[in-house]
Amino acid sequence: MLYLTRVEHFNAAHKLFNPKWDRVRNEEVFGKCANENWHGHNYELYITVKGNPDPDTGFLFDAKKLSNLIKDHVVEKLDHKNLNIDVEFLQGKMCSTENLAIAIWEQLVPHLPHGVALHCVKLYETPRIYVEYFG
């Protein structure tokens, strides 16, 4: 089994706020991330696929095609957006980095070719905070 990782980048704003709670409770749980005026991150996205190289090309999956797939189905929908308001596939969800990684997985899986499986979505919110989702 071979693993191929492509790294992409996007910027987005969000707010962590549970509408079932009052402002005080939200601030206790989410701190500055509950800011009424939102806040943003420069996200680094690592997408790892797995499979076996094609005997004719030697590729597991063409890295440029993987990049285009990620850009078309994820980055273009997230970059310079408000995750809570602008992103259809996040509607009704808490816009945590954890939920964002799961949603990115769900956006990519249907578009991978036969013989290529999604192995991991690794999403850096900051240089020191990241999540990994393995489906």
C-alpha cells in the first residue's frame, strides 16, 4: 500500500457559538473563539490517499489531478469564506476544526477514482493545533 499526500491552503473565518447556550456559557467554553465579530485562520490542509501505483504510469493518483479535485470540491468552497454562513456543507454544524475535517472528507470521497481511497484528512488550524480524520 502506497500513500500520497497533497497539501493545500485556505483562509476562512468562523465563530464557535452554541445557540442553545447564553453568551456567558459560550465564552466560558469557547473563549475568544466565541467572539461575536468572528475570527479567522490560515488553514493548512493535508489530504492523503492510498492505493497501489498504476503499472503503466507508476502513479497512485496524478498529484495535479488530486490538487484540482481538492481545489474544486473543498478549497474553492472554503477559501475567504465565513464557515458558519457561507459554506453549504457546514450548515447546521458547529464549525470546529474537528467537524470541518469530517466535512472535507465527505466532500472528497465521492470524487476519488476507483482504486484510490482517502486515508486521512489532516487540517492545521494553527501551526500548533491540528486534527486528523481517518473516516
